[in-house]
Amino acid sequence: MQKPVKMYTLSTCSHCKTTKKFLDECAVKYEFTDVDLLSSNELTAILENVKKFNPLCTFPTIIIGDRIIVGFHEGAIREALGI
């Protein structure tokens, strides 16, 4: 069974796009939030949530099960997913 995957991304970020493409190619199901497309009310709440996982609030912030990966690091993502 696959661990839950949640990502906080930016719609214009090349590393975020690469991460999504990699997960798609590996047939990994994931949820993501493009933070830059949120309304200002939603943005404040989401950024507070991102800071809990990644105090620098950089993107992508990837949560796989209980593991946090900041940035596109294929090896770390594969390891966290067990693929």
C-alpha cells in the first residue's frame, strides 16, 4: 500500500513541475496545492501549515507518510516511497 503523498508547490516552479512529472511517471497518487494560485485568505493558512514541515517555506515541500522532503531529490523520494 502506498504511503500518502502531499505536496505544496508553485505553479511556475520548475522543480515542482519535475516532481509532479516524476510521480506521474512512477504512477504515484498524490495531492498537491499550488500555493501561488490561492486566494490571500487561503494563502495565509496554507503557508502557516507549510512552515510546520519546512520553516524556510521553499518549494516543493513534499510529505510522504511521515517523511518531509524539500526540493526535487529523486533518490530521497524513491526511498520514502519504497520504489
